[in-house]
Amino acid sequence: MINFVSSDKSPCDNEQYSAALSQAEVQKQSIQEVRRSLPVFPYREDLLLAIQQHQILVIEGETGSGKTTQIPQFLMESGYNDGGMKIGCTQPRRVAAMSVAARVAQEVGVKLGNEVGYSIRFEDCTSERTVLKYMTDGMLLREFLTEPDLASYSVVIIDEAHERTLHTDILFGLIKDIARFRPDLKVLVASATLDTERFSCFFDDAPVFRIPGRRFPVDIFYTKAPEADYLEACVVSVLQIHVTQPPGDCLVFLTGQEEIETCCELLQERCRRLGSKISELLVLPIYANLPSDMQAKIFSPTPPGSRKVVVATNIAETSLTIDGIIYVIDPGFCKQKSYNARTGMESLIVTPCSRASANQRAGRAGRVAAGKCFRLYTAWAFKHEMEESTVPEIQRTNLGNVVLLLKSLGINDLIHFDFMDPPPHETLVLALEQLYALGALNHLGELTKVTYCSEEVLTIAAMLSVNNSIFYRPKDKVVHADNARQNFVVPGGDHMVLLNVYTQWLESGYSTQWCYENFIQFRSMKRARDVREQLEGLMDRIEVEVCSSGGDIVPIRKAVTAGYFYHTARLSKGGYKTVKHQQTVYVHPNSSLFEEQPRWLIYHELVFTTKEFMRQVIEIDSSWLLEVAPHYYKNKELEDSSSKKMPRKQGKAKEELG
Ligand code: ADP
Ligand code: MG
């Protein structure tokens, strides 16, 4: 039993619509009726007029008011797609792009991928006929590479602008720039009710069009004391709501797939135990990697007499609107990228969400009727421990990729790029330095083209990108799975093992059966192949030759060293320490080098579970560090401090490597 204390009235305001449509009524309505019932509908003409009169317009509206699904349709209906011109609408999240496109195709009455389509990484669901294209913000950025003025678009909608993802922020700068010499291009910046003045200000005081909200009051409850285990607290709260509260669906915010799966399993298990003592509880997960047929389920209406509980990531905060939610459970956490400029390392960590986020989450309970939001933290924590708003991603990320992308768009002066919130100067300089050190930029700051084993490195990069989901280890076949994994071990380290797995899979003709027999996850392999193809395509576009080292593994390991020289660890008496910061780290037990313990290692990433583990390690020769990063390492740092030689099983393998 969790004790909640009542209650602030939520910051939500008006009660414009006195009675909510009951769900059954909504289901009976035709699609057109539903469209007409959305808050944006009465503003159709005013909005179209404003778009006609202004090149850039900021649009603000409560989540669920119809910005994403309706406005592009208004534009189509009034001819913005004439002459085959496209309307593009960006979304920070893949799932949102797919799901919204599917919904709109249905509303328009066309097959998804024909007039209405979507484009996300590795999945292009558009055709020559597509005039309305939903896409991730990253995909539109990529389009700048092939069409720098976006000539095929008549309107670009930067949706969910308040999310301030890295890609969206860069789009702001690029689109503001092209809008100057493309007066015919319409730019709409759409956002939930947050920060809109700032967008207006950035886009030279573009007018803000406000769609009045339809929001019912939401009662907010806090816990009396902090919850030690928020996952368990979620489960208990859902069941508490289910048995004590009137009908209405429930939405739970968690931080990622693993948590969501655990929560769903726990809920299902407890419901099974309660059996027929309680009415039916439909438990539905939603997160980015969920197969799309499963994703669609969250939108299907709840059968009478039962209750739906959707367990979601941040995706349900503003990107997706699920009708019928009356109860929200908010543990107050989200997964956030964070960047440590000192170590140059980026990591995803679970952190308290911001107050702005928490208020958005609460708002999800008040869309169809008055609702309740249960916060699994104290009112004190809300006021004193949470940040006011989320820091834009650009300020907490490694800028290496951004710099590469902008450079490949021919933008050389990054210091003066028009950022809405410029990244910290040091971070930008550090990124430039790193890229220079890596040999990706020359002394003029231009992109370079060096590589001698790109064939293998492409594969390794692709395999690393599907990280940690290659090997399948079912609980009931642990011994078989471990043996199968052992069979892939080759000298050099985990990167070489990944290369070996991929090569063997390729030789099997990309066989599913082969994966099955070798305890390899087919889905991950397919994804690695997609990533690889895409990288190869990019290399082709910038005319970098794909060539193989011909079985010699030294160049491959050197290439990894060149890319990750700042991830070096050295074995000394007490175990491994990172070279620059003397941080104690451990080889992950799953690593092929777990027992060998070579003197020098490069790790792909550090993960903290019970200890600070290095995941995906490769053995290197310390002299390579001076070769590839002379500016970073001094000879002295690389001398072996202990005079006593470490016992080395490794010796033999090393000689074989040459
Ligand atoms: P906004 O962008 O302003 O937050 P949307 O246009 O996304 O609003 O949502 C408008 C309506 O469309 C909501 O009632 C929502 O439930 C519905 N909707 C959106 N996507 C889907 C979908 N995939 N399936 C069913 N309904 C959807
Ligand atoms: Mg939207």
C-alpha cells in the first residue's frame, strides 16, 4: 500500500469543454467526426490564413490537440502539395513518425507509403507519390546532404520543437538559413505548451499561433516519503488504482525497455494471482524498439468492463496521445544522455526528470475528463530536487558527429553557426580537436579520407552499434549458449570476435538457421547488416574506398586504437586503470579477454553495474598510441611502471599475430 498525500490542483487551466465524450461514443464516431472534434479544428481557416501571411509560424497547442495529425492534412487540402511538392513533418522519435503516419494515412484514406508515408533510419516507407512525409529529425538532416535547399519541399514542419533534441536544434539553424533564400518555403515550428516565445525570438520574432487547450483539471498526489523501489511502487500503485478507482485507463512513465518489460511482467503475474477477484487489466508496453504491430495496440479501444494500463517511456509525454487516460503514474525519472567533457565520455543515465516534464506527464491524465496523477516522489522533491526544465541535448552531448555532419554540409565556421542555444565553447573545441586527433579533419579543418581496412572496420562499427544484443543466452540453455559463444573467439579481442561472427553469418548466406544454431540473435544481425549497408552508402557518397586488410588484424586493431585512443586501460598490480584518469576498471566477464588480461586494452564503452566494467575490449600495443595519438600521449605515460613482468598467457597468441 502506498500512501499518497493530496493534492495540489494541477497547473492546468480551463474547462472549455464541459463534458468529455465517453469512450464508447468516440468509438462510434466516424474518423471525420473525430477529426472535427479535435481542438485544432475550429482554427483551421485562421491557421491557414496565418500560414499564408507569414513564412515562419510558431504553433503552440496542448498535446492531443491535433497539431501533428491535422495541420499537415489542412495543408494538403489547400494545395500546398500542388505540382508534387512535399510537406515534411519531423518527429524526434521513430515510433511517433511511424504511428502518426499510419494514423494520417488512415484518415486520408490512402495506403501508408503512397501519398502519406514516413521515413526513419533503415526504413523508408515512401514512394514517388508521397506528398506528406513524416520523418525523424535526423532523416531530414540527412536530406540536406543530397538537397541542401530542400527544393522538393513546400512546407517543413519542425514538430515537437520543445523536445530540443540535438537534431531538431541543428535543423533550426539550417532551416532559418535556407528560409532566407527560399521565400516560397513555409516553416512551421510546432510545440507543446512550452518555451514558444523562445522559438519566436530565434526565428526573428515569428508570430505564435496558439491553439486554445482542452484540458480538464488533474489532481496531483505525492508520496509521503521517497520510494526506494520505484518499479515496485508503480506496480502497487497500478493495482491500487485498478481496485479502488472508477473506470479509466492508466499511463505509467518508466525510463526504458528493460524496466517496462519487468513492470509489465510483474503486473501480469500479480493479476494472474488475483484471478477473478479483479476485473480484467490489459497491460500494454510502448517503447522505441517494440515491434510496430505491438505499438499499434496502445491505440485500440479498451473493451467495456476492463482497464488498460500503458507502460511507456517518455514517448507518451508529448509525442503520442493515447485517448482515454485518466490516471497517470509518474516515478519522476527519465533516461538522459550526459556528456563528461573531462573524460570525453557520453553515457545514458537514469536521472530525475524536470518539473516541466512532470507537468506534461500529469497533463496526460486530463485530456478526456478530470484525472489524477500519482507522483512517486514527495512534494518537497518536486520543488527542490527537480530542475525547472530539461537542458537541451546539444548542451550535454559529444559534438563529434554534429561537427562531421555540418562539415559534410560545407559549413566550416561552426563557432558562428546560428544555434538557438550554442553548445559550450569548450565542447565544440574539444570535438574539433578530437576529430583532428583522429585524423578525420586536417589542419585546415577539412574532412579527410584515410583508411586501409575500411571493409572490416565497417563491419565492426555496425556490430558495435547493435551492442550487446548479438549473443543469445536463454536461461535454460546457458551451457550450450556459452559454448557456442566460445567457438567464435579469435585472437585480438571482442571486436575481432564480432567481426568473426558477422563474417561467418555472411558466409552462411545470412541464414536464420545459422543464427539459431549458434545462439546468435537474428534480429540484431539483420540490424547490423542494415547499419553496415548504410555506412557503406555514406562512404560511397563521399568517395571513400572500401578496402580490406586481407586477413591482417594489426591494421584493424590500429584503426580501433586511432578511433578510441582516449579509452585506453593498462594492467598494473591492482588490476586495470584508465591511462589518463587512473580510474579503476574491470574487464567484463563476457569478454573474450576476461581470462587473458593483456597489458594494454582499448575499451568501447564503460558500463557501471556492480563495478565499472569495460565492455567490448581489444588488445593493443602501447607503441601504437604514440603512433596514432602523439599529441595526446607522452612517452613517459606509456612506460610500464612495474618492473616485474606480469605473467602472460598472452605471449603466444601475440607472436602468432605478428
Ligand atoms: P498533437 O500533435 O497536437 O499532440 P495529434 O495530432 O498527435 O495531437 O493527436 C490528435 C488525435 O489523434 C488524438 O486524439 C490521438 O489520440 C489521435 N491519434 C494520433 N495517432 C494515432 C494513432 N496512431 N492511432 C489512433 N489515434 C491516433
Ligand atoms: Mg504531436
